[in-house]
Amino acid sequence: MENDVQKKQEERKHPGVERVYKNDQIAIYWEPSLCIHVGNCFRGLPKVFDPQARPWVAVDADTADRIARVVETCPTGALHYERLDGGTQESIPAETTIDARPNGPLFIHGPLKIIEVGGHVIREDTRAALCRCGHSENKPFCDGTHRLIGFKTTK
């Protein structure tokens, strides 16, 4: 049993592993490989999003409306939701904006399609954090390495 718990804890550290947390009102999708721990989720609803707990998302700890509002504040696209109760789904902004974070990534919000050389679509989403320091192991996405290397912007 303890071996299974340890294996699950290790598994969640691997890029590309996704988690779904749901009840009959809302499903929350988490993509760890995109999460750089900005913290909007746990600052917004600490009873729902608790990084120290397992599972770290307690989907029954608040209303689907409040959870949806907080999930939409995730700047990286690591968190998304689907309403299962007929509530409003995630909206797609009319325009795309890019927010160059001081000493950090580019936060992109709006309809976006990221295409690699050769035309292969890497991701279509409404939120992403793109690497600006050049050292991410998850390019073109930010993985938080800018903090480790002391990346500084000119302004």
C-alpha cells in the first residue's frame, strides 16, 4: 500500500500527467506540465486548492461558480474546467493580449494557437505562459526556471 502511495506521488511529477477532479456540477482539469505555481488558485480559494493536501483539489469545498471564476484566473492554462450542471462554460476572450511579466514569462490570454516548425500545432488554448529566459525544459512553455537562474528583464 505504501509503495502505491509513493508511486502515485512520483507519478504526479512527470510532465504530461493530467488530473481530473469532478463532482456532478463541475470538472476541473489540471495539467501539471504547464503549472508554474503562480498561486492564483490557492490564494483565490484555499479550501478548494490546497497544494499540501492529496488530492490537492477539493471540488466539493465551494460552489461551481466560484471555482470556475478562480480557475479562469490561472495564467498558464494549467487549470481549466467544464461545467456539468448546465452552468456557463469557460469563455473565449475576443482579443489576445500578451503580458510580459517582470523577470518572468509572457502570459498570453485570448484565442491562441502555438505552432512549431513544420506546421504541427503544439497547443490551442485561451491561456499560456511562454518562456522568455530561454532555459525552460518545457519550451515554448515556461517551467519556472527563470526564478532559479535569476533571469532579469531590462525594465
